[in-house]
Amino acid sequence: MTDLKPIADEAATRFAFSLLRSAYLDLAQTLLRIEAEPARELLQGVEHRIAYRLGSLGQGDVEGHLQASALAAAAGQVQAVLRDAQAG
């Protein structure tokens, strides 16, 4: 059963991301309808924080580089959601 744990963890992570993506897009659409300019500023601020955090990763050893690559891939998915939210 312990062999299934990584698969279950990955499935749970994907499901959680999917739920949060849907919620974030709904929230962004609502905010954009209420007050478009402040909503866009908020969404852009989140994107800037992601870019800032990515800039501080990957400095150091090989393990740090591998971890930074994985985090960069995850952040890329989040940034795609943010772009979708701003387009919506």
C-alpha cells in the first residue's frame, strides 16, 4: 500500500489545484465585473510576487536547482491560471 502513496499524493495535488483554479477564476471574474482596474492590479500583483519568488530560487547546489525547476513548473501553471483570470 505504501507504493500507492506517491500516486495518491499526486492525484490529491492535481485535484486540489483544479479546485483552486476554478475558485480563483470565478473570483477573478466577479472582481473584474465589480471593479475592473483594481481587480487587474490585484491579479498583476500576484503575478509579480510569483516572479519575485522564482527569482530567489535555484541558487546553490544541484539539488536546489532540481527543486527550483519543479517549483518553477508549478509556478508556471499558477501563472497560466492568473493569465486566464485576467483574460476572463
